Amino acid sequence: MASLYALGLNHQTAPLAVRERVVFHVERLREALGEIKGGLAREAAILSTCNRTELYLDGGEPAAVAQWLAQYHRFAPGELAPYLYTHPAERAVRHAFRVASGLDSMVLGEPQILGQMKEAARTAESAGTLGTLLHKLFQRSFAVAKEVRSTTQVGATSVSMAAAAVKLAARIFPSIKDQGVLLIGAGEMIELCATHFAAQGPARLTVANRSLERAQKLAHRFNGQAIELKDLARHLHEHDIVVSCTASSLPILGKGLVERALRARRRRPIFMVDLAVPRDIEQEAAELDDVYLYTIDDLGEIVAANLDARRSAVVQAEAIIETQVGQFMHWMQARDSVPLIRQLRDQAEEMRRYELDRALKALARGDDPAAVLDTLSQGLTNKLLHAPTQALKKTK
């Protein structure tokens, strides 16, 4: 029988300092899935983003998985538990549908989470941990998200993290047109930031990435320049606005490097936005007098102020999700009954063969065919009705 549940933490239950410790890096994701499948659950998928780390599972004990999660990320006993939630069965389905639709995101209706869920499903499938149940769950989640986005206005007026970063920068500098912008990374979030900042016509736009080729490709779209990460120390001081979002497991910009850049800038301020989890910029850099450092949680507070305009669309989206949850639970119940149906059919077939064998032997002895058929029909009827009759008697 299916035992579906979701276990994890997100921006609502855990601060950034905890979330960044529970990130599953891409290069170790398959290994982690293998450990879960090896003794904790029948099926598993891991969704790990800036704002959440969630495990979708079939089978096993949630308490054992929670303990494994804490040990895997080197938490002391009991240290992680206060931040975790577990959604069983129907609640897990509803949660998955809401996450895919952007209703559980820091930025209501943001579209990036859908791509991240699809990637989580692909990774689990390639690791051999995505079975029939989770495959169905993810596919239905994607379909629900599509319906929500196409029939409601949930994402129509979504304020992205990138737009919030531009809004914050405008508070620090009178005009972004006079500033140099440095974008660290070349992923989807940095691409969005590049689009928003380029629209402001900055004096300089630079993309820094470990792969120079990817940096050049993105910079070319916005008439910017590209540098490698190893050259950050030489160019950091040339930029007034720095936005970073990489998949690095360690900080890229330390306090010392930022301090040297400030000296070279003769104390002109630097506005920094760290959208990465784990963080790309050392937290201590915020202690410097001329540094304005904001994390992804800080930006979340800004975009939260824009939720009211989308409340009515959320009501519509929740109604769609409730309908789809009911349909998915019906599918799960029908799936769980398949083994019982198969068992009943096997038992009926065994009874049929037994009565047929008796009838054939009676005919071979020369018994009256009409009497043999009558005995055959009575025998089958009695055997097939015995189990349900006994069950009905017990309910009285």
C-alpha cells in the first residue's frame, strides 16, 4: 500500500542560516537519493532550492528520514527538528500542487519553482528512485501548475526577486544609469537580474562566472562584458552594485576582499544582494560601514508587500488545486485496491477450475449432464458468495 508523504523545511519555517545548511548540491544529489532508496523509502525525490529543501517519499518512517536528513547535513541531535514539517498523504499532494503553482513561494506566483520541480523529478528518475507513485505526483503537479497559470492571475503581477533588487538599489543610488553593475553567476536568477538592471541603462554591466563562455553569452545579450570568477578581486572595486547567485557551497566574496574593494573605491558605498543559498557573500561583509548587503530573505520582505493585489487570484487557484487533489487521491485509492482485486480474481479462478474438474469427472463417470451442470452452478455460486456473506454477517 502507498505511504506518500513530504518532509522538509522552507522560508516560512526556517531562517536562512538553517536553510543554507540543508541544501543538497547537484553533484551529491544522486548519492543522497541512493542512500534514501537503500533503506529508508521505496521512492524518493529531493527538491532543493534557495527557499526550500523538501523530500517527497513513498514508504518508510518520517522520523527515520528526518533523522537521516539531520545527520546527512551534520546537525546535532534535535537541532534540525524544530524547523521540519511532515505532510502525509492528501496534505502532501496538496502541498506539491501548491508549490508547483507558486502559491507556497516567497514571491507569490514566481515561475522558477516549476522548472526546479521538473529538474528534481528528472534527477530522481535518472537515479532510479522515481517510481509509479511519485512520477504520477510530479506529472499531476506540473499539469495543475499549468492550469493555475493559464486560468488565474496568480503570476500575472508577480514581483520577482530581480525586480525587488532593482527597487532596493534605487533607494541607495539616485540613478542606476550612473552605476556599474556586477552579476555573479549565469543561471536563471542572474539572467532575470540582468534583464531588470539592463532596462535601467547602467553605466557598466559585467557578468562573472566560473565558465567564461557562459558569462560571455549572457553579457553579450545585454551589451555587457564578461570575466572569470578568479578575476573578481581585480574588478570588484569597479562596480557599485553587486548581485550574486551561484551554486557554490562556499562563499565567493569574503569580508577581506570586499574591504579591499572599498579602500580602492575610497569608501564609496557598494550595494550587494546575495540571492544564493548557501550564501555567496560572507555575512561579516555587512559589518563594513559602506556596504549595504541584502539576503534573499530581506528581499522576500519587500515582495511580501505586493501580495494584496493577488489575493483573489489565490482563491481561484486554491479551488483548482482542491479539485485536483480529490482526483489524485481517488487514483491512489484505486491503485491501492489493485492487489485485492487481483487476489479476488485468482481465488475465483481457483474455484472455477475446482468445480469444472469435478464436473468433468462426473461426466466421465456417465452422470446425467443436466444434474452435473446444476451441481456445477450451485458449487460455484456457494463458493463465490461465501466470503461476502460472512463479511455481511460480521457487520450486523
